Amino acid sequence: MVSNQILQTTLEGLKSIARVEFGVLDPEGREVAATDSFADCVQEALQFAGSAADSQEIKGHQYFKIFDETQLEYILVAAGSGEDIHTVGKLAAFQIQGLLVAYKERFDKDNFIKNLLLDNLLLVDIYGRSKKLHIKSDSPRVVMVVQTGSRDGNLLDAARGYFGTGNKDFLTSVDENDVVVIKEISSIDAISEAQAAAEGLAAHLHKEGQEDFRIAYGTAVQEIKDVSRSYKEAKMAADVGKIFFDDKETICYSELGIGRLIYQLPIPLCKMFIKEIFGGNGVEDFDDETLPTVNKFFENSLNVSETSRQLFIHRNTLVYRLDKLEKMTGLDLRVFEDAITFKIALMVVKYMNYMEKHEY
């Protein structure tokens, strides 16, 4: 159904052009939108609604029926003088009928897209409904999820402002904090187009005053039936991004690396792993210089000389810190396997802390 505000705006626009007063009533005679009072037309409107006529003149007013398929949706009343009043009324009724069809199609598409994303459709329904709604079933697409930390109803409108209202890309809101974009790309290998779109959208959202958001996207899919897979990947990318890539505004599923494996581990297993690695110690037992030193050491691919240079410390000081960590954990970070084990352990701790904080 068309919103009352849209109907009101349409009637006011028609009035400014045709110099005719318009009123839209529902089949029970209740006023939906009007440019003037039509309270005295209720009985005539109800009488007209029960007749077989599609249009009728009653007491100098023109009445028109507007249908949603076979069901009576609105009664349009046109009040004015002149021989063209009937023609003007028919044009107004045609305009509202067009709005009704457009909004219904938009609702049907939005409903289809939501069920497609949530994997609620049978395969035969996916292809049947996509054909009926004139949605290509074999276009390469990528699903993007825009998450915000606040319940901002303007996020969907802001995203639509960037992507426009064309029929190639589809935007919907699955819940209060997420906006989902199904982005069509030129080919299944053109994932860089999704990255460019994500970065462009991020810049646009900043201009619109949005700050607390993250944009994640899945891998490209060729068939419409696989859109739900790309959506699940995008959702995971958004969730994993909060834990391991909190400094990134845009994140791709293929960039998650080992983070997506850790994200799927049960917490009891994580606790057992950390106990085996650190024994009775925990990350909180390290002094303030240990973790920054370790992170810089990893950034420089276990290069002692480069790490000490960037930390502005003597090489022997760095070696001392690494030796001290080895005594605490039994892991020598200059050995690749030990470095990998410690890196994974830090990520597991970060994952556990996040899950505990959010009470999962």
C-alpha cells in the first residue's frame, strides 16, 4: 500500500497543476489524503463503492475506483468546475494506480530479497519468483552488510542515496542495525568492484553524518540461488571484523584468514588451548612492554634488527624481552612454529574476551 504521505504529496502536486481539489478515501469511507475537506462525500463514496461503476458523477463530484488487482483499494474524489474535470480525475486515478503498482512491486521485491537472504525459499520458488519480478537469475553479485552500533533509521536511506534506485542493485533492512546490499558486478572475478563500492559507500556515509559503522562483503556468486551464501559470508566477515579487524571500516570475507576459524571454535575448547599454552599465566600477566614488542616483532616477520630499530631499542634489549617471554610461556618467538602458536593464542584470547564481553 502507498504511504499516506506519498498520496498527500501526489494530490497536492496534481492540484497545483490541474487546479482541482482531490480526496482519497478507503473503501470504508475514511479519508486517507486530501487537498480539501471531503467529509460530506462519505455517504456518496460508500454508495459508489457498492456499485458496479468504475467512475461516476454524484452531486457535482467525480468518483473513481482504484484497484489493487481485483480488490478495491481507494476511492478518488475530484471536485471542481469545467468540462475537463472527468478527464483530470481519470488522469489522477491513473497516477495513483501507477503508484500502487510500483509500491506493490517494490514490496514484493523486498519480501523476496529478504527471504532469499535468509534461505527461506525452495529452489523452484527462487527462480519462479525472480522471473516474475524481472530479476536476472544469472548475474554475478556480491552481498554487502552495513552494520551500525546504533539503531539509526536513516542508514537505509543514506545507503540508497549512494546506490540510487536502479533495478540492478537491491537494498533492504534485515534487522534494526543492519542494511544489506546485493551488488551486481560485471563478472564473478571482478571482486575489486565490490571493494570500490564498499569504500565509496563508506565515504558517502561519512558525508551523511554516519560514523559508527562497518561494511563487510562476501565472495561473488553467479547464480541468484547462491546469494544467501554470500550473505552468510558477509555476516561472518562483519562479526569477525569486530574482533580481529576493529580498525577497518570495510572487510572482505576472503581477508579473514585464521580469524574465521577461531570465530567458530567453542569457548571451552579455547580455554583448554590457552591453559595448555600459557599454563597458569595469562595475557594480563605480561608487562606493558611485552605485547607491543611482540606485535611489532610479528609485523616485521620476526626480524630482530628491524623490530629493534622501529622500537628505538637496542637489539640486545629486544632479545632480552623475547627471552623473558620464553621463560614465561616456553615459546621462543624467533622460532617460526612457536611464533605461530603464540600468534594464534593471542587471537584466541581476543576472541574469548570479546565473546565474554558480549555475553555469547
